[in-house]
Amino acid sequence: MTTHNLLFVLAAVFALWAVMAKKLLTSAIMLALVSVAVSLIFFDFSAPWAGVFELSVCAGLITVLFIGAVSLIRADEDKRPENRAFAYALPLAAAVFAIAAWFYLPPFFEELAAGRQMAAGGGTIGTALWGLRRPDLLGQVLMLAAGVFVIKSVFPRRTENK
Amino acid sequence: MDKGLLAYLLIPLLSAVIIPFAARNRPKLADILANVTLLAGLANLAWLALRPSIIRGEFADIPGDGFSLLLVAAVYLVALCVTFFSAWFIEEGLPNRSAYYSLILVSVSAMCGVVTTTDFFTLYVFIEVLAVTSFALITTDESGAGLEGALKYFFLTFPASALIIIGIAVMLMSLGSLSFESLRFFMASDLPAGPVTFGAALMLLGFIIKAGVVPFHTWAPDAYQGAYAPVSAHLAGIVTKVSGVYAIIKMATLLRFFDGRAQALSEMLMFLGLLSIAVGALAALKQTNLKRMLAFSSISQVGYIVLAAGLGTPLAIMGAIFHLINHATFKTVLFLNSASVEKSAGTTDMDKLGGLEHTMPWTSWTSIVALLSTAGVPPLSGFWSKLIIILALWEAGLKGYAVLALLFSIVTLAYFMMMQKKVFFGKKTPAAESSPEVCAPLLAPVVLMSGLIVALGLLFPYFYVYVKMVAERILL
């Protein structure tokens, strides 16, 4: 129970960071971390397939797409001044949500834990990643490499344009 | 996943990672590493394909269904032509030289992943890697056109990805598995096929968009025209063929498991194939830009493959596979030649070009070989694949489709003759006066590919036996 409480808090922190970040690139990376935390929660609740797909599609592909899109925006446009009043209200909203979560989330997690017992036998993280979906891991490595080369290819020109 | 072909995926990936480090201080090393990697892969494939047993027509040593091996060879061949051409085409000061080669090698790995996988979700992951690398490669051209092409590619092909993933989800819910084989087992049972057919339809729609089939073709001319010149050859020659057209053929062969219960899908594929042939050919007639005309021609030729895939008979699948390979050869030649013309004359506007055969004879002659093959003139390779497709349509009783496919083949010849007349024949224009033939290394890939077009045509009986074996393994 402690693990997924921690993961839930981490996911919330990363999500908040994604919304409040001034740089688009930081937002994209934080969103990827949200997906990683969520996929770990899936694994923790004995839903390895959902975890693997969350990791593949959201943490891998979507992040690379965001980074690709960000790379097309000129560096100076990235830092355009904006009204950030909403960003200061967010921590307050998060605090209110945290207090509500303190009361309502534990029973919700209890319910999910019952679901975990029902799903037990669906496979562990290791079975799902290395046994059932090994070729996807190769695809993920390729996606990661593609993301790095997109940054190396497009970002130098983005800085030059500035 | 076909483990026998895994090395063809892993080695380019390894090279792609090494290149940025190795070529940090010596940019030319990136050219060498990329070319050596692809040449080594191709030499290995040649060693595999030219074994005495295989020459005798015994294909027991060929891994998987043989289709994967054929496509891996096509991927390596086109990529080698593109990287070899790029080594002499890219300006010295290009800041992202090593990233360019790394992206091409990652796309080669992804294409090998696409053609060797036997699982829907893994297919999706590799196709997305291919989409990301293609998007970055299109933007190698720093002009506005390159960016516009990349954005159109981005906005039109990523909704296709959404359709594919929804289709996969529906499949998973119905089949309980994501492997291609599970479809076979599912259809053997008496369970209702409705949801699976729906999932297959969504996936097919996604692949149709990615292949640039009419009416979802609008991204293709802009992307091909706006992309960096050698990248156009890479995209049109092999990338869109693997990410879209190969997947359509694969789905079409899988639809045969439905035993007539997905007849509407097959008919839709055939109709869209014919529509692509017609719209692509008629639009190509009106173009004044060489690269844009080639893009529409590509849309038209993809139509032949989709039409044959939709028909789905063993003969039609054979024609589709052979035309896919042929398309990779002749479109690579034509796009690389357009890059040579652009480099030499400084434009691809056909109204400003003319009489280039006097100054660029090698480019002109290789273009003639490729265009005649595209139009289906005997004895070149394109003739045989089109003949098989038209015969398959006739044999299936679809005489109207067969006649129209034949008629538009004549239109193909017409627009290519107009292109040849405008660009290479006639009097020299001012642009042609100062356009010398490109250097020998830039000609080498197109001469090699032109030789292959002639060889595939003349050695057709040998190649026919291999393609027949592939079609039989896929369908049985």
C-alpha cells in the first residue's frame, strides 16, 4: 500500500510540475514521468499489460512526439511572456485536493487492492516486459534513440534561428 | 518476431548510437560508418540469397515467410543508395550531419522491426518510431517547405496512429491476444466476427492514411516536395511503403482468415486502390514541379499494390509483393535523379528545365529506364508486376478493374513522357546551359538501381519462383 501511495503522490507532483513549468520541454519530460509513475501503479495493481502499454505509448511515443513538436518552436517563442496567475493558484488547488485525498483515497485503494487479488496470476513486471512483450522493449529502445537524434538534429537549428 | 533477422535490426541501431561519438571531430566518418553498416548488411543478405540451394529453387533455408527477408533486402538497398548519395550531396557545413545518418539508420532498424514482427502492438510501436524519424528527416531541409511538409506529415499521419491503436485495442478485447496467429485461431471458432472486423477496419484505415492512398493522400506531395532531396527518395522509395503499404498487404492476407466475412473490407480496399491509380495519374499529368509529379506518380503506383492486396488471391498477392519491390527500385532512381537535377540546375520546376540530356546524359538515361519500368513497358521489372496484377483481376472476373488498371498504365507512360520531354529532351534552357552532369558517386546508386530494374525484368523467371514461394507461405 505504501508503494502505490508514494507512486500516486509522485504522479501528482510530476503532473503539477508539467502544468507549472515555464519551458515546454520540461513540461513534456514531466508528463513522461507522470506516465512512468502511472505505469508503475498499474504494475503494482497486477495489471502488467496496461502498465506495458502505458509505458510504451505514453512515456515513450508521446514524449518523443512532444519533443519533436517543441523542437519546431523557435527558442524565443518558447519564452513568450504569459499570464501565469493560474500557475500560482495550482498549489492551492493541489493542497485542497491532498486534504480530500487523505480521507477518500485510502478506501479507494482498498477497493483496488481487492481487484489486485482477483487479477493475481496475470503475470509479474518481469514476465510482462521480458517474457510477453520483449520485442516492444526493442521498439522502446529505438524510440528513445529516435528521440535523442531528433533533439540532436533539430535543436541546434532551433538555437541558431534565435 | 523473426529471430533469424534480428541482427538486421540491431546492427544499424548500434551504428546509429556510435556515429555521433565517432564522428564528433571527423564529420566524414559519419558517412563512412553509415555506408559500411548498410553495405555489410546487404552483403550478408546477398550471401543468404545466393546459396546454391536457393539458386536451385529450394527455399528451406529462408527464414519465416520469405516476405520479411525480401523487404529487409529492399530496405537495406534503398537506404544504402540514399546514404551513399547523401555522402556527396550534403553540404560540408550541415550542423546535424551525424544526426541525419543516425536517423536514417534508426529508420532502417524500425523498418526491419515492422517487417519481421508477428504482433499487432509491436508493429504499431515500430511504425511510430518510423513516423518520428521520418518527421525529423523531412525537417533536415531548413526551408519553409521542409517545415510545412513535416507538419502536414505530422498532422495527417498521427491521427492514423490513433486509429491503429484503437483498432488494436478492439482486437485485444476480442481476441485476447495481439499476435497475427491469434486471428487464425479466432476465425476457426464460431465466435461472432463483428468486433474483430471493426478493429481490422480501423487498423486498415490507419495504414491507408500512412500509405498516402486517395482520399488520404494530401500529405504525400507536400512532404515529398518539401523534404530534403535524398530524404524524398528514402521516404517515397521505402519508408511509406513499409509503414503503410506493407501493413496493408499484411492485413489483406490476414483478412483471408475471415473466410469471406470481411468481403466489404476487401472491396473497399480495391475501390480505394483504383481511385488512387486514377487520381494519382491524372494529378501527375498537371504538375509542373518534378518532385511533386513523382509524388503523385507514387500515389498512383501504390494504388496498384492496394488494388492487388484487396483482391487477395495468391496471384494478386504475388503481384502486390513484386510491385512493392519494383516500386522501391524505380522510385528511388527517379527521386535521386530529381535530387541530381536540383543540385545541378538549382530547380525542379519543369517549366524552367529542358534539354538536360545533352549535359546530364547519365541522369537522363537512368530516368528513362525507371520511367519505362514504372509505366509497365516490357521487359523491365514493372511490366511483370503490373501484368500479374492485371491477370489476377481478369482471372477473378473483375474485368472492369483490369481494363482500367491497364488504361491508367498508359496514362502513366504519358505523364512520364511529358516529364522526360520537358526536363531532358528539346532545346537547352538557360538553366540547362549551366547544369553539368553530377559527379560519378552521385550517379553510382541510380546506375546500380537501373541495372537492378533491368536484371529483375530479364531474370523474372527466377524471381517469380521466389515471389511465388513467398505468396504461398503467406497464404497457407
